[in-house]
Amino acid sequence: MYVNGMGFRGIERIKGVHDTTLITWVKLVGELLPDSYEPETIPEVGELDELETFVGSKKTKFGSGQQ
């Protein structure tokens, strides 16, 4: 639930477990995960799909209001 974006208090209400207990559980599981790997090469090109979509959908061209 936490990994899918649900907050600790929401999980607390659904599962009936105190939120500080949930935080402790998430920390313990996080310690079991492997460290992230270092890539052998650094990519030269990155993808900014969401940023491009946001900027492309802007309604006004100048300022904050109509002209």
C-alpha cells in the first residue's frame, strides 16, 4: 500500500495498525533491499516525457491572465 502511494495514516485506518508501527515496518523492509547499482556508462540522452507534456499543455502564452 505504501509503495503504491498510500499514506501511513490511510493504511493505519484500513489495517488498524498504528502509523508509527507501519513506519518501523517500512524502514525494516527498506534495509533488506539491495543497494542501487552504479551503471557502467552514463547515458548521453535523457527522456523528459512528463515535463514536455506539462509545458505543452499551457493555456496562456504570456503572464498570468488574458490580454
